Amino acid sequence: MNIAIILAAGDSERMRKINKIFYRIKGKPLIFYTIEAFEKHPQVDGIILLAKASNSKKFFSLIKKYGFKKIKLVAKGGKERQDSAFTGLKAAEKLGAKSGDLILFHNGANPLVSQNEITDVIRAAKKYKVALVAQPTRDTIKERDKNGFVTRTIGREKIFLAQTPQVIEYTLAKRAFEEAFAEKFYGTDDVSLVEKLGVKPKIVPASFKNIKVTYPEDLKFVENQL
């Protein structure tokens, strides 16, 4: 069983008071395109949505309006992204997730994920237990010191920009999250918790279209791609 956990409980702090999740693009809210990508993928068996409590009614209305069948649960998101992801993981357990099953953690604000990316990252996770889609950097990377001077140039062939989905085998995800919370460790993404256990995630190259909408100008980019 493959379960997608879509994280849509953020505050859109850098969006200048725009609620990006419900921002309408070509007549539909942005989150519609994110959910649709997993709804129509044949290898995704169920979807769990993590949302702000204040948006629950909007989500239930959206699910009914567009007829999404794979959404099994809409749960309340936590204070931090990692809290929400863990809530989703515990919900997956209640849905029957077991050893060998895959959990796909995905940002609600990544609406341009492709079917091929989902397929490829699932395939990699089946083989390596943990995988993520990531974009090779196109720019030269500089490291600086505390005074703003360059200390070295990092070879860009080694640098990737992490995106989602990030896929983790269920029992490995459970162990990683439980140990992280026991140690009060908060990672910047889901697979970083697995890395902390000494397990190396497999990178699956992603399209440059698969961005996380963070700033208002990103909305125009998404609109142009749909």
C-alpha cells in the first residue's frame, strides 16, 4: 500500500497575505492540482490531508465538489511541518499501514509534480527504502564566512534542491520520526530524519517545474505551466 500525506497546514507567511493553498489558478484552487496528481496516479492507494482547523470546511467542500475518491482523512495540522507529517504518519497506521508499505510526504504547495516523478520516486523507495525528488542546481554555489566573504566554491554537480514527494518505507519512517521527537530534533524536510539514523536517501532527479510555491511570483509561474 502506498499512502500520500499531503501537507497543507502552513501559514503562507511569505505570500503577502495570500492564502496560496486556495489561490485560484485557471478557476481552481492551487491545492486541487496537488491532490489531483496523487488522485489519478495508479500506484497511490490513499491520501491523507493535513490542514489548518480553520480550513477544514473548505477542504471537505473541495473534496465533494471535485469528487476526490482517494482521500481517506482530513486531519488537523500541527505547529510545525514535522508535527503535521507525524500526525499524518500516525493516521496512516490507523488506515492499516504496515512494514513494506510506502509513505509519500508531499507539500500541498507543490502542484506541478508530474506522474513520472511520482512513479520514479516510488520505484526508488521500493528498492532503497527512502527516496526523494530533487533538482540539480543550475547555478554556481558559493560558501561564505560570517563576514560575507567567499570561502569556497562548491561543485554544482554535487548539489541538489530537495523537493517532494519524499518517500519513506513505513517502519523506517515511524522509527525516524519517533527518534527525532524523542531527541527534540526538527529537520528541514522528511528524509533528513532518516539521514539522522545513518540511512542514505536515493535522489531521483526532478523537473525544474516541480517547485514549492513560496512567493507571490511563484503563482504566475504555476499558472503558466498548467
